[in-house]
Amino acid sequence: MSNEFDLEAFEADLDASLKRGREAFDGKYKKQLNELAGLSRAEIDAITPDITDLQKYDDLITVVKEASRVNLSQAQLKQQIEKLGEIAVKIAKRIPSLVELFAA
């Protein structure tokens, strides 16, 4: 068995990932993605004192990207964010266009 790196497979996966990313930023939640991207490290670090917040921030971005790409409803997006846990919800509530999901 070879441990050789499969560059062709890597490039195919990368192309697919980049395409999904472009679709996400053209989708339903592009405003939310732009606002998430605008959070500073200090704003994220203010939520928890360890790196958990950065991991949840990354998870949250992934969920919002995929929700945008597939045109997920707001109720479904809220549910997916809540599945990420309390830290992700706290981060989402710092985003003006996401906080409205949790207002009701």
C-alpha cells in the first residue's frame, strides 16, 4: 500500500469545495456570511476564554454556508445552529441578521 499523496484527488475535492463556497456566498444567507466574516478575533474571544469559541465559529460558518447553498429555511437554520451548542448560539446572536432567528 502506497502512502503517496493523490494530488489529482486533492484538486478534485478542492474544486468541489470552492464551488460550494461560491454557491454559499451567492445564496440566501450571503449577508449573514459577510457579517460572520466581519467578526474580529477579540469579539469571538470575548465569548469564551479558550479555543472552543474559534472551533464553534468555524462550525457556525460552515452551517450558514451550507444553509445558504441549499436555501435552507430560517427555522431549519436556527435548528442547525442550536445543534452546535450554546457557544455557537452566542456567536450567532452577535450577528444582526442572525439574531432575529432567536428573537421569538
